[in-house]
Amino acid sequence: MYISLPCLQNLININHLNSTLDSFDNKIGLAGFEIEETVKEEILKRANLRVKIATTANRSDVLCLIGLSREISYIFQTNWIQNRKIRKYISSQKEISNSQRTTNNNNNINWNQKLDSACIEFFYLNINLNNSIKIPRWIKRRLNAANFSTTDTLLDLTNYVMLEWGCSFQSYDLDKLEHSSKIKEKTFTIEKLYNVKESVTSYKDQKYLLRDSTLVDKYNEVYIGTSGTCIKNGFEITKDSENILVCAYSFSPKQMRQSIRSSGIQNEQTIRHEKLIGYTN
């Protein structure tokens, strides 16, 4: 997991360390963490020190800034800093989404899960955007500082939620999904593949292999991505997307690890799903 020390200082008071890596490394090393990589850079005209921290398998609670900052605050015996930027941003936004958990109208998706033991819980939002959303500069800076790329779309907000609180989401362009299928019914399926071996390209132009044990998302039987981890090229959201399907999952760690190994996908989402971090955590 990558974190930015300047961003961490927005949550907890570690200014007395003078932002030196040695003092920070020594302290968290004694607590069982390890710094694997450090990068000094400039993000949007501000100096940044990005570090990659390795955590133990039983510490899923620290795979987000809030959890990690809480742990570091105990290590350094320091106080939290009230983050007013987040509260100000949330309170200033108009309602842009319609949350759907039932199937009472035509805009809802009848969710079908073929593998009961794989997905523990599932939740979705059907978001309708009339205008493009404006991503605050400070959110872009924090994402870039933690090694996330920014797109000026809703993806930036879901990535920020994952970075800050550890909840992973997968966002599809619903208009593209409907265009890919001639069936009027809207069925979202999560299933495990059997007797399949197929090379697929993600929306980030990364190639991966679908084969046995890979968990996949389907929309009306059309493959659209690997469950919770990667979106197939052609179904991603862009600045022009108006109808967006945001999915949140909680998976069985054992079956998710099998899926990740079979596909070979490794990213921020797989790290969290392997350790059972879902939208309910």
C-alpha cells in the first residue's frame, strides 16, 4: 500500500518528526510494518514523499489512510487532526445519485449470483449524471501522492474512498452495458468460470487471462469484468458517461484469492478483497 507522508499529516499530528523518513521508519518498524519503497516527487507543485508500506496478513484494518493513521497515532502517541476539507466538500455538493437496493422500477437491475459462497454481500448504486462532476484539486493531489492516476470522473471519488476508508468499488458505464446486450431484462451475475481459457484486455490496456476459478461479472450473460478487481475494455466510465453502475462487494477471501491467482490480476482492489475488506467494513 502506498501512502503519502504529507497526506498523513493532514490526519494526525506527526510534525514533531520533521517529516524525516528515518525516524518514521524506525518507529513503525518496531510495530511490525516495513517500508519497501520511497519516492520523493512533486505533485501539483507541492513536494511529496511517497512510501510503500507492507503489512501483515492479519492487519486488514490498516489498508486505508484512516486505519493506518489510527495505528500510527497510537505508535507516536499523537492526536488526530479534524479533516474539514472532506466535510466541506460533501456538504457543498448537490445530490447527484439515486441509490437503489430494491427492484421496484424499470431502472433497477435484478441481481443474480450463481455462486452463493463466493460473494458474501453485494450492493449497487445507479447514478445518473446530467453534467460532468468536478473533482477538487486536493482530492487529485492526494490520489496522485498515493500512486493513483486521476481521470476527472466518478472513478476518482471511488478511488479516494478506497484510499481513505478502504472500501473498494467497481464502476461500469450502464449505457455501454445495455448497448452490449439485446435482452431487455437486466441481470447482473457473478459466477466462477469452468473449462475456460481466454485472454482479455482491461480498460487500462492490461492483458490478463480468464481461466478456471476466476470470478467474473456478467450483464445479461455478457462478460464485463472480473468481480471486484478489473473492468473489461469497452465498459469503463469516461467523462461523457451519464448513467453509471457502481458496485460494491464482499467476497470470501479464500475464493477471491483463487480468482486472483487464476487471472494474475494485482492492484489496489485485489489487495483489499483478499483480506475481506468490502463496503460493509
